[in-house]
Amino acid sequence: MKKFKASLVLFALGIIFSVGVMAQPPRPPLNQGSSGNQSPGNPTGAPLDPGTGILLILAAGYGLKKFYDLRKKPVYS
């Protein structure tokens, strides 16, 4: 039960701290110009590198843990 509570607290802290760093699109400029709509400041959009890297690392860790648990389990159980 203590492991569950510790995991729940870590999960909650992770959610709380990650909310503050979420990427949001930039505001469009007030004057769009006379030649039609222009793209906001950054035409490439929000950066994906940090979030994607973290997701891949966590997925690899989860897969390795599952593989380790599968190898530890006896064949005839």
C-alpha cells in the first residue's frame, strides 16, 4: 500500500509540474497586414523535441521492465 501511495504522489506531482510547461501557440499579431492573413511569429509551430524524447524514454523503460518481469516469471506457473 505504501508503494501505491508513493506512486500516486509522484504521479500527482508530475502532473502538477507539467501543467506549467505546456507549450501554447503564440498569439497572432494585432495587425494582420493588407495582403491577407499572415502566419504568427513562429511558422513551424510548437517544439516537439523535449516531449517526444521524454515519451520515448518512458516507453522504452516500461518495455524493458515488462521484458525483465517476463523473463523472471517461471515457465510453468
